Amino acid sequence: MEQRKLGTQGLEVSALGLGCMGMSQAYGPADEDESVATLGRALELGVTFFDTANAYGRGHNEILVGGVLARRRDEAVVATKFGITRSQDGHMAVNGKPDYAKACCDESLRRLGMETIDLY
């Protein structure tokens, strides 16, 4: 798979990445077995860039993605993001405050089961 450099600090990713949101929300019921198989197949095909977020499935997506990729961490570049907040009734807002960013980063690292996030 062709590779691309991101930025100036040496991060290199596959030209095609896998957006993982649909594995936990938005496109119907989540199918864990199918999601795990999809992540594994993407790695087999040379995909190295995987995108998730703390808001996808209210954290479920990071747990799912992290569970698969943590075992193959040297093959994966993981991007996650924060900022979207949801109340219990589903109301969405944006929070980019530094304290919130740090707390979200710590929570994402825990859910991903990783020591570092490659792109935040």
C-alpha cells in the first residue's frame, strides 16, 4: 500500500485509512465480530491509519479499535479526537477547553489500552 507523510515530524500512514465510527454508531446496530474482522483485514491489506473518537459509541469505538490494534500496535497509526460532548438526552455541544482536552486524552488512552496516541 502506498504511504503518505503527515506533517513534518515523520508520521507516515497508508494512503487509505479506515474510519471506524460506523463500527459503533450511525449506520445500524454494531456487529463486534464483523468490526474485528474488518480491522484485521484492513491490516492484512496494508492499511495502517485508523481513525476513531471518544464520542463514537460513547467510548465503545476506542475500546473496540484499541482491543484489536493494541495487539498489533507496531502496524497501526491511531488517530482519535475529542470535543463533541453529549448530554444524557443526546444534546450535542463542543468543548475544546484545555482541561477538557487533557481529561479526554487520558480517558482515550485508557480505553484504547495504549501508551500513546499517534494523532490527536
